[in-house]
Amino acid sequence: MAHERFDPIIGVSGSPGQMGLEHGRQLRARIHRTAALMRERIGPQAYEASWEALRPTVEYCHAAAPEMMAEIQGICRGAEVPFSDIFRINAHLDLTNWRRLVWDADTAGNAEACSSHAVVTSSDVLLGWNGDDWPGWLGCGAIVRGRPEGGPPFIYWSLAGSVGRPGLGPHLALGANSLPSPRWQPEGLLYPILCRKLLACRNVGDALSLFEDYERCSAMNYLLAGASGDLVNVESTPDAHAVIQPVDQGADGYLLHTNSYLAASLGGLGIQDCGCPRLAAARRLYQQGPPTDVPGVRAIQSDHSGGVCVHQPEARTIVSFVARVRAGEIHITRGNPCSCPAQSLRLDT
């Protein structure tokens, strides 16, 4: 799939089951490819063993998010893929952490290289996200535009077969970066399910309440940018979470994050001392003058001085987007933003 210029865009609507069915039918070949690569990446023996470990996660998600589980079951029917494989696609983050922490018993910190930043301008709120991961996932990504029955519309990018990831809702945009997970717990919401719940929130305050309401399996940072101009990072682990605002970074009207803990309550050293080159580069560029438009955000996403735009054999920027929250539009790039074009989408069309 290296020849593809853009990831496919699909539209889904209706009940959770109907949205899942449409997702599965439209992305069937891509979902089969994603499931096969997931098994390969985790390793066949570990992949098979993981299902027993994930059973409490399935039960927790059924109880906490029955609508999302109905959507996952619809994807299974549409793509003609077993539920256990579609659930493990949605458990990508958590399955990776389970493999490292439980199967391999490797407690050393590990996190993929992703970057999120958001800024309030005179007319809009902008959020930029670089999703960095194994280059083999190129050819598995897709953009999903949803109009749920009785719910707000959304746009997100993810691996085919997944019910959510960073994207745009009517009231806020979401970026996310993995954090070194101190442990993995089976009882918790999967990352894509929590993302979808966040995108449906009416404001950042409502979004923050979800971190009190639900358990998480693994560590992750969520950057939320509300249409009101509220910006927060939520550094979350299975045991706790911490909220970081622009004032905590000595910033005025913008917020940055990569893959290091910044909150002191979670062992973070703060933005000045965290030691991440990508975060240092983004901070330096913002201090020179925060971006005021989409090209300005893309320029920071394309930075190579600190490696914000990732080009490594085992890690690459496989997706990048800039969301204009108040305008209700998102500009999504398949691959590195330094060299690949963006396609523009609106929530209302």
C-alpha cells in the first residue's frame, strides 16, 4: 500500500450496530490486513495467549460502553472477521503493553514517538497531532466520519477496524501520546473507546470527568482543545491521572506534549527538564512565535531539528492532522507532513 497518496475516507451513520456494519463492509480488505499484521507484530504465541488476558477487559467494556461494543460487533459482521481479532485491533495500545509488561515481563519504560500541540488564535483553536508508529501500519489506516443516531458527529483517524482515536468532534479536538506504562491492568476502557467518548463531550470539563468515571488499562496522554479555548493535557495511568494547563508550562495560549511524563504527581520533571528532543524543539518553535494558522502548525509538525517529524526504520510519522475546532474542519496527512499532502474534511458535510 506504499503507493497510496491518502488513506480512505468512509462514512458511517445510524445505530452503533449499523455504523459498525458499514465500517466493516467498507474497510473489509484493510481490516483483514490489519488483523494479520497485529498477530505478526505481537507474535503468534503471545497473540493467542492474550485473549484469555483480555477477557476481563471485554467484560469491563461491555458494562461501561455497550454502544461501542455493539459497534465493534457490527464491524465483525461487516468485515467477516472474528470478534476476538477486531477487539484486539481496538486493543492495539493495551495489547502492546500487555505483551511487554506481562508476556515479556519487561518493566523498562517504553512509548511510541507521538507529538500533540494546541494553540488558541484570535479566531480559532488549532490542534496538531503527529501519530508515529511502525511504518508497516501504512496501508492499514483509515479516516472515519460518523453521524451516530442521537449523538454528535465525529471524524477520527485510526487503524481499520478501530472505533476511535484522535480526531475532531463538534466541541473539541483530541490528540494523544503514549506514555511509559508502569503496569497493565485488564479492567479498563480501551484507548479507542475512551477517545470516542471524549470526542462526544460538550466541553473540556465534561471530558475531564470521564477520567474519574472510567478505569484505563494503560498509560496515555490526552490533549484536549475545546472550542471555548480551554486547553488541557491529561496524563493518565491505570492508577491515576494529572491535568496540565498552559500556565503549568509557562505558556500563554498554547500547550505541548510528546511521550514523557511532565506532571510532578506522576514522576514528571516538567517541560523544561523532561529531556525529550521533540518536545524541546516544539517548545523552542512556539516560543519564537506560536502558529496562527494551519500552515504554521504543519511547519512545526514537519520539524526535523528535534525529530518532531519522525523518519526511522522502526518508527515513522504515519499520520498527521491539524484540526480547526471552531471552524469544524480537519486536515489529515497520510505519512510525514514534511512531504505528503493533506486532505481536508468538515464535520458538517
